[in-house]
Amino acid sequence: MVRDAKFADIPAILDLLAMQFRLTHYHRDGTVNIDERAAKQLLTTAIQRHGKHFEGGTFVQVALTGNLICGVLVGALSRVYAIGDKLMASDLFWTSSEMVDPRDPPLLMRNFITWAFESPDVAEVRVGVTRVISEDPARISKILKRMGMVEYGLICRLQRKAT
């Protein structure tokens, strides 16, 4: 089941994000930790602005298996490349645990896309697919392509060397 997030969901969303974060290279190599205070503030603000269609407006939905939050999508509206006169919708988090109903993550994304294009000011929806969210970004890309998205670039990274 997919529904809009509530303030009462924040602890469970944080638990899910922490569980998923443990799968990332950031956690494995010990370079980055979750700032729980910042994460709570981000989720609180996102839930406050959920459904708004102005710059800074957000989308926050969760996927539940029984009463357990097993998936989340948090997205936000910003100006196209920070200077455009139109908005773009970008995901901040789109993740789920192994316990999620496999139909729910694509439903979260479809709902996000629908919400974004309800605003005539939104020029595009942009979703990042990196190894942070999946060991197989190509598999996630296939799901997005079935929704009509196209690959649009490349993300490169350079990690700080240990000192």
C-alpha cells in the first residue's frame, strides 16, 4: 500500500533510510554517517510542503507492508539548473527494503511524476540512479524507461583520499 507520509512516520522513515544507508559505500568505508537531526528536519519540512507546486514544494509518500514502512520517495521542486524560469522535480530519496511489495516502488515513482506534472511550471522530472541506491543501476534504469524516461547524462565522483 502506498500513501502520503505523515509526521508520525518520520521515525520509521529514518529507520528505513538508516537500514538502506548501511548498504552504501559511504557506510562501508566509514567516510559518511547519517546526521539524524538534519534528516529529521529534512523530513519534517518535506512533509509540511508535501503536494505544493511552488519552488521548494515537495512530494513524500511511503510504501507499507502491513504496518511497516518498506519504501519511501521524497522529491522536491527547484528551478531548472537553479536559474530557469520553470521548475524541475528531482528525487532526494527513492528507496525500499526487500520486504516491499515489488509493485510499490514503481507506484511511488508514477505518483511522483503525476504530482510533478500537475503543475504547468514543471518542465521536467529528473531522477538519479547511482550505485548508492542499487548495485544494479541498469535494472532501475529499465524501470524508469518503462515509465517514459530516457537516460540523460552520467554522474562521476571522486572520493577524498584518506589522510
